[in-house]
Amino acid sequence: MSAFEFLFSFYGLLLGLTLVEVGSGFSRALDARDERPMGVILPLLTGVMIMDIATQWGSAWRDFREVEFSFRYLVAALCMTLAYYFSATQLFPRDRSTATSLDEHFFKHRIAILGGVLFANLLATADAMSKQWGMNGADAVFWSRMAANAFWFGTIITALVSKSRRVVIAALGANLISSSTGCCASNPQSPAEFRR
């Protein structure tokens, strides 16, 4: 088994578990929509997290191919995926929650939800951008990825700090549209196919 196969299978397994947690949480919330209204924020955030997990997975496929196995990469992958998993477990309320709507749940738990997502993305982005800088300097791919990352982080930070439901919805909607159109419009052969 190569270093790539080992790291990617480990990383993929943990991201897969996170994706299952997001999907099962959404399913539970959909089942309980008569008692606890869905709202708009958490369905949008579900889409954002799914697109972000796909981006992480794709970036790992691209970036781990040349990686030599090291404990550093193993721990970094563990930290990133556990941050995602923690966020996914906080995304939807459990049965014991007193939240009367999913929007209320979001505003009570958004630091835990978005904090984990931001942490995972900071680790991944710092590593990917430093590699990109080291390989090609400040070329067009570097700056296009930097702009896409700045937009992504800006929308997530806006959703994290805003007290306005409308602003949060607009930020998450813009993030989801940008991520979706970026993935659909990408040239699959391009090294810039993923945000990082």
C-alpha cells in the first residue's frame, strides 16, 4: 500500500463518516419538521457542508498523490476530519434539544458548527496554498484560488458573526451558489478544479 493509498483511505473514511452524519441529521430533522420547523439556514448549511466535504475530498485526491507518508500528515488529516465530524454532530438538534426551530438551533450552536468547519478549512487552505506558492509562486492559479478562498472564508465568517437571519441566509446562499457553480464549471483536467 502506497503512502497515498494509506492517507487517502484514512482521510476518505473519516470524511465519509462526516457525510453520513450530515445526511442522517438532515433526515432526522426532516422527519421532525412538524414539531420543529426546518427554516432555511440549516438546509443551506447542509448544502454548504456537503459541497465543502466534496471539495476537501477532491483536493486530497489531487494533493496527497505526491505526499510521502509522515506522522505530520496523519495528524493533520485527523485534526481536519475530526473538526468536520464535530461540526456535523452539532449541525442538527438531538431529541433532547429545547430549540423550537432549526434556525434557533443554528444561532445557539453556530460557533461549534462553523468553528469546526473554519478550523478544518484553515488547516487545509494553509497547507495547499503554501505548496502552491512553493511550486509556482504567485501565478494565476494561486491568485484565483486565493480569491475563491477569500470569498469562501468571508461568507462563512459572515454567517458566524451576523445576528441577522437574512444576512446569514444571504452569506450561506452565496457560498453554496459559488461552490456549486465553481464545481460545475470547472475543467476536470485543470489543477484549479478545486478551491484549494
